[in-house]
Amino acid sequence: VVGRLSALGSKRALTTTIQKILIANRGEITRRIMRTCRKMGIATVAVYSDADARMPFVAEADEAVRLGPAPSSESYLRINKILEAAARTGSDAIHPGYGFLAENAAFADACAEAGVTFIGPTADAIRAMGSKREAKALVDKAGVPVIPGYDGANQDPEVLAKEALNVGFPVLLKASAGGGGKGMKLVREESGLADAIASAAREGQSSFGDATLLVEKYIDDPRHVEIQILGDSHGNLIHLNERECTIQRRHQKIIEEAPSPALDPELRKKMGDAAVRCGGAIGYQNAGTVEFILAPDRSFYFLEVNTRLQVEHPVTECLTGLDLVEEQIRVAQGEALRTTQEEVRFDGAAVEVRLYAEDPEAGFLPQSGPVVDWDLPPAEGLRVDSGVETGSEVGIHYDPMLAKIITSGESRDLALQRMRRALRSLSVQGLTTNRDFLLRVLDHPAFIAGEIDTHFIERHFGDGLLSAPSESDENRAAVVAALAEQQRGNRERQLVPGVPSGWRNNFHTPPWVEYAAAERDVRVEYRHLGDERFSVSVGDEEHDARVISWEPPYLVYELGPHRQKARVTFDDSRIFVHGGALDVSLTRNPRFPDKSLEVPEGGCVAPMPGKVIELRVAEGDSVQAGQVLLIMEAMKMEHTVTAPHDGSIAQLSVAAGDQVEADALLAVVEEA
């Protein structure tokens, strides 16, 4: 059969059309690639770890092959297992998505050896750009400006520290093989240099198997602007203009847009030409991205080349009308580019946000757990590339991005307005996300004006990253929750026909329920007056309420003359109320709380599930407030647990190497 592998090491016959693509990735990018494959009539194969067996991308594939246990080192990073899956399913091509093996030259070589088409650049191009040190030297020769720094082979920590001092603070330590903000540390003072070097090297080794670091001069107040390039095997190479990726946290992008508010036609052409020179220096084929730092004086410097599809590629698709995955597949089939540089469109504006399971108020700490509710109604100019749906489980082993949400329109103002509407319409419940923080950024006057740099978050949100729901919103959400529970009780727990839920023979004591909101308890009392009308009191507020309809999960209700609609989702004792201006999470308080579950005074708990990789104290040690007690690793990021106050270690409940759950007691610091 044309394109079928008869054995792992066999060569496939040359074909003009790819028949079946195995996608060596997971989550939203796998679903996005499948969408293009269906459009092109190409069959798809998913590979998955045990942790992902029930994820949507597995169910949507035409075929799926289990790789192994949850850790990526035993599943998604195992080249032999992926090629075995290709052989087993007769796949004649592999798309690596982004992350994992997407920029792994050995993987591209192995695909060629197995006779499978690798949908991406050549292994030589990946190799050339995979090392930031070598890439910098190559593009420097091509006449592209580069940032001053150290990229030498001597990786002794003392040498790195000396070179950092020579470059001058602030300096940026970067994993040479890295990306996505992992293995990257900004150092502004000599006192933090040694710890930063050690931490960056550990993260580089853990995430990419390479602890090599670069030292670069850090340019204050820069913008992050990248250029999409596209090349073929016939010598054609073009750019598709820019994407603005300046809004970042932990050196990782969270909002991207095109065009950049900072570029005019002249600067756009200069940066586009420089990006093509970068690609030309290595004979680049397929889709790639050249990333630049844009200084306040409009000078720009080469940062890196991502030899793969980027997370933010949809904004370019919106403006050019191209399907970049389709272009990737066509180039991999040996076709010439169908678009010349002069024919590239760049119409309108588009913005993308990355929705993460993370807690902005806890340093954007990744979160894990089930997605209790996922709902985003379709709208004009809205595109959603989601990796989850209601019931999906967000684990601790992979990046916590849930979805890319993209909006477009004739102007930047329209694209942004559509994004605000989309995020406010989104119900994502069950775990903490950055949704509300994204809205705060989009609503900020400086962002609206396009006055941004990579310090935007620190500069404008020093007073806190999120606005807690007002007491009024919490009260209204509690009323909605109580009404929905009453309606649900009527349907599910009615014992005597005609007797409503909450009825009692002592009419002087009304039914009540108490909910824990963000920082306080809210008690709701209500009386059922008949005809689905209620007298409701919450705090000092009294309401005449009426239930118009209850069609789970939607409650249509009236408070006074105001009719509203809310989406109400139940998860055991948790209740999520979303609709209009409301997005409130409540927990029904038990009537008789278990005091034994409370954290002791001075207790330090795990901020999320993870592994304890280093202990820095022992029981009996004296500590100061803010002192690091231990280091945890989760989702390929390191997190420090610090002392809440001065005192001594009265209890240490874990050892290095222990795997712990969220909220597990790690240590107790007894005040001095």
C-alpha cells in the first residue's frame, strides 16, 4: 500500500499526497491540526499517555495509540514509541505540533530513517537554530543585529557569573536549548546570581535535557515582536508579517496580536527582510518564526528562531487568510509555495489570549483538577482552539494551557471588544484560571492605547492582579445558588407530592443555606410563597425573587423587576454561578464542620500537586520570615515554599523525592 510502513525501519514509497498523519502531541494543538486534516481529507492518528486517555483529542482522532505512563519522558518524548505507532497505523507523515519533540533534530532524522515524512523544517535547520548560541552566530553573519552577551562553551557557574558581571546588570540567563520561558531567569543584582544560575541550569536539564546557559544583556522596556516565515524545498522563502507578543508572565506569552501597534510600514519591512535573511542563512523550509526584541528607540535585535508552528499562529491566519497547517502539509509533500511575498495579505486585526489553569494571585502558579464546566457560545469573529471540555482532567504532568481564544475584526478596537465579550461569556469552572486577569489587561487604558512593554504586568498591576468579586455580586450569586438548589431539590429529592424542597412544619424558622465565598461566609434565608415566588434575605438585603425557568444548567430568575439568566453548575459542595457580570465560585458550608481538617498555626501547605526536589531546613532549625524551606517541581517549573514568619521548624512532614498532593501539610513553623 502506497505510504504504508511494513516495518519500523522500512522506507516509504515516494508519494505526491500524504494519506495519514500521526500527530506527536496532545491537547489543543492536536485538535487544531486534526481540523485541517479533515478539511484536506487526510486521516489522523493520535498518540496519548495514560493521563490523557480520556482527553478530547484522543476521541476525535480516527485512530489512537497509547504511548505509556503520564511522565512525558516515558510517553510523548519517546521517539521509538512514536515511530512504532506510525508503523502500526500505517501513517506516512508525522506532525510534531509544538513543544515535546517539535524542535528535536534527532526526531526529524529518525522520521527520515523510518521513511516517514516529518512535517516541519529539515533536521539541519532545527539543529542550526536549536542552540541559541549557534543561532546567534549564524544570523550575526547574515547581517541581523544580535544582543550583546556570552555564549561560550565553558559552563562553569563561576565563569557564567563572571561573564554576567562583564555584561552588566540586568542580565538574562537562558537555557540554550530552551523555549516557553523555561530555564530563563532575569537577574538584576549580583546577590541573586548564583541561585539563578543553578535554577536555570536545573530547569534547562529537566525540560530539554541540556543545562547549557546563555548570558545576555537585558534590554529594559522592550517589546517582543516576531515574524512568521514560510519556505519550501524549491528555494522560495517569504514572511507573513509580524505578531506582537509583548504581554508576558514568567517570560511566557499570554496575549498576542497582529498587526503590532508599534510597527509602521517601514519598520515592518525592515524586520520582515531581516527574518527572511535569518531563514535564508539555513535554507529554511516549512513554517517558522523569527523572534525579535524591539527597543524603545525602534532598534531591534535577534532573539531566536522557533523551528515549528507557534501557539499564536491563528492571528496570522486571520489576517492573511492562510491555513498555516495546510501550508505546512503542502510543503512537506514537496509542493511549492502558492503565495509570493507581494501577494501576502495583511487585512484587519486579530488578538489571541492563552487561557491557563493558573492562579495569578499566587505568582501564576499552575493549577490542576477537573474542568467542571466549559462553555463558550459561538460569536462573530470568534475562534476557539480548546484542549478541554466539561469533564476533562488537567493533570500535573504537562503545560496547563487550556485553550487559545482568538477574535478578529476590521480594526484592533473591534477585535479587542469581541475578545472582552468572549471572555466574559466563557464559563470555565472547577479550577482557577487566568480568565479574569486577561480581562483586566484588555481593559487597561495603556493596553488599549498600545503602550506596552514586557514589564507591563509588573508596572500596571502592582496593587494586585485580580479584583475580587464585590460583596454585592457574592450576595447575588448566593441567592442564585440557593434558588437553583431549591429547584434541583424539587426535582431530585421530593418525598411527598406537592411539598416543595425546603418545606418545614415550623414556618417561623425559614430554610437557610450558608456558602463560603472568597473571603467570607454568606447566609441565605428564603420562604417559598408559591407560584415559584420567594422572599429572600441575605445579610441586610431583602429580595422578592421569582424563578422563571430551571433548565439545568440555566436558571432564569427575577430579583424585583430585573430578569436575568445564570449558568449554575454543581460539583458536590461547590457551586459555580456564571452569567452577566457574575462569575462567582461558592462552597456550601457543612452544618457541622470538621475541626481536624484545619491547617495548624504556622502550617505551610503544598500550593499544588508536585514533587519535593530539595529540602533546605531540618526540624528544630531557626528560620526567618520569607526564608526558603523547600523547593517543589510541578509542570516543569520550580516553586519555593517559604517561612510565613520568624521561628523554628516544629514539624517537617516530607522528604526530598516525595510526591505530594495540593494542600498537603509540608512543614509547621512555630513562632519565636
